[in-house]
Amino acid sequence: MPVLGGIWSPPMLTAGDPDALAQVLAISKTWRLALEPQLARDDRGERLRDALRELDEVTFTFTDGEDDGLEVLLAGAALPVKRLDPIPGGRPRYNVGGLKVAPGWSGPRDEATLVIGDAALDRREWSALEAFAVGSCAPVLEGLAAGQEDSLVLLEPFLDRLDAILWRSFRAGLGRSVPVFSAELEPYRELRPQSSFSDARELETYLCGRGYWSYVDSYRGCEGSQESCPGAPRIFLVGGARIGLPEPDVGLSERCPELVGRDYAAEIRALAVNASLDAARNVSLEWSVLAHRLGLFSEVHAALEDICVPRRRRFSDAVIDETRRRAEALGGLLGSSDHEARGARWVLESGSFDVVGIGRVTQLARFAEVGLNREIRAQARGLREWVFAAARCRHPSGELPLAVLAVLAGKVSFLGYFYEEELVCADLPPLRGRGDAAEECDVLGLDSRAAEEAAAPGATAASRRGQR
């Protein structure tokens, strides 16, 4: 298991480029700061001034914002949202467009003025812009993906053995049952028009019988096949190790057993349960512990996936360091040589779960996790909870940014949009650093095209085992 380390951090959404604002501030040693009233209230104005001074050591004088604020400056003109071409550093910058200082603006034309207020933008137009974020989870996700693939190489022979035991037992049961079931359901094989039924109950009974016939027919010929059929029970590594049955969806209702007089699907499901018992009695518990741990990769990935969705928030350097430390420790648990099987066992347990490329799978049995594996699950969930609790200055992603305009020599020379927390967040400095197009975490190391191919012949071992 590679170290889940590297330089990474949970992504923080960004609307602008503080370095571009710093370059503008460097033009003059003194600036007038005009804040709209809602920004000037309480201590927000002072905090905003202090944040700007961290970008460049300049002197600010405040105005009351009533006569030279954003609304008066633009005289109702719409703010443009056109971005400049991508620039080194990956943070968005904006085109001033045709913005001009309105004749009624009372600010002096010969004094550098920074005007800040809430951006009155069309929300749909703003939301349509490509999102950018500071921070990336790529290194830790790549480490997890590499660990998954390496582990699968080690475990594949064991997983194949368990599948073979399941198939051998299930096939024997099919050989006894399918011919009998097929003969009993033969009357439902023929397609009949709706008009041929005397009442609704007769039609419903036929549809149930037809569904059962399709269900049983999907296993026809499997009893003589050496290769496992697509609908056979097998092991899946989703949130642990489970044995599941990918049943055909034939639209059976709860009334079908009563109407037809026999629940053929339940009886085939029972064959799969018996096969699960055979497999549980004939495979190594120590290797099962490792298979279950590999199945926990999906739990770890789910936690990282949620952590890594770009959001409006801030993190201190100390929090980022601790997040990395916890992830690295989690990787150490995943790669531990401890595979003690004391108290471990396979248990029959019904239910269902989802598998990428297959859909809903009926659960037959699961592996009851033991000490270290239980700790891995708890640590993965704890990592997610830690990151969400440690995030500061959280805001809904749908909120609009601040607009920052610089007036120099009587002209609007700079337009920037910034989420408030990018500039002002408790004792944190303005959010600087490289930004990148914000994308949600993808399937462990797979791009969208690879994910689509996961269910195709030649798919990766991870996708065949139901892993994400």
C-alpha cells in the first residue's frame, strides 16, 4: 500500500486572483477605500482593510461609501463577467469591459480609490462560469488507486477461488432446478395480447408467470457451463467483502408468489445462499480478512471524495497538515501486515447494494469485520468529520462574490470578483496560491471514459469486483 501522502489539500473554491489585486495596489502607496454600507458595518471594514494590507503594504483612508460606493460609481451599469484568457497561476481574472466612472460619482479623479461591494450579478450567468479552486486531492487519490490495483493483484487468486466455489455449488443447484422450473413455467412462454384475458387478476397472474419465466430463462444453459454465468453469485468488494447475486430485473411484484403459486426467484436465490455457505466453509479466514480490507477502499474513497468536492471554505496550514497526517496514518492501516482472523466469520445477511456497471445487487452474505478493519472504517469516517468540522468561513456555493474595482486617474482600471472568505476569514491571510479548474473526485484514478468501459469485456479488476 503506497503512502497516502504528498502535497495535497481539500479544494477551496475561488472567484478571483489576490495576486492580481496585489499588483494593482502596488501602483500607489495610498488608497481611498470605499465600502458599501453592508460591508462597513461592525468590524468588517477594518478586517477587509487589514487583509488588503497583507497583499501590499499600503495606506488606506476610509470613505462612508454613500456617495462614492459601487452603485453610484457605475450608475446602474451591469457588471461584466467575462474572464481573461487563462494565465499562469490558474486563478480567474476579469475583463473591465466598458465600465466607466459615472458623472455623478463624488470620488476624486486624481486619487487612487478601491471600491468594494456585493456583486449584483445574474446568478445563472455566474454559476455557468467554470469553477476554480485552490488545492487538489490528486496525490492522495493516486496513492489510493495504486494501492487498490497492487492489492488486487495479490488477492485476485483468492477472489477467483471463492467465485469458483460459489459457481460450482450454484451450478449444481441450477442443474436440479432449472429444468423443473422451465417445464412448470412453459405456459407463460407464449406472448399473449391483453385482450385474451378475462379479467385483471388473470392478466396480473400471466405477467407474474411471464416474469418468472424470464427470470428462470436467464439461467437456462448455465447448468452445463464451466464458466460462471453473469447472474451467478460472486464476491464483491464494496464497503467490505460481500457475496451478492446480480439478479435479472423482470418486474416481479410482491403478489406474484401468491398468484403463480410458487416463488421461483426466491428458490433460485436460496440456491445462491447455499452456495454462499459452501464458500464460507471452504475459504481461508485470513485471506477473507484481507479481501474485506480491500473492500474498505471504497469506504476510504467515499470519505476522500466528499472531502475533495470543491467548496466555499478556508483551512489553516495547521489543519491541512493534520489532514495529511491522518490520511497517511489511514494508508498505514490499509497496508498493515496484521490479518488476524480471531472472531472473524462470514455471516448470512440479506439486503442489497449498488455496484458500478451492474446496478443493484442482492446481498447474500457479508464478512463480519474484525479489529483493525473496524478501525479503518472508523478512521475513514473520522477523517471526513474532522475536515468538515475544521473548515472555517463556510458559505453556500450559490452566494455571489464581492466586486472589487480600482479607480485610477478617473478610470476603472481593474475589476475583480472575490468570495469574501478569500480576502477575510478570521485570522487567516488572503487565499493565495495556484488555482485549477475545479472538478469533483472521479472513480479511483479512472477518467469518465474508463468508467464507462468498466462493465465491458476486458474491464479492470477493480471494476469487476465492484470497487470504486
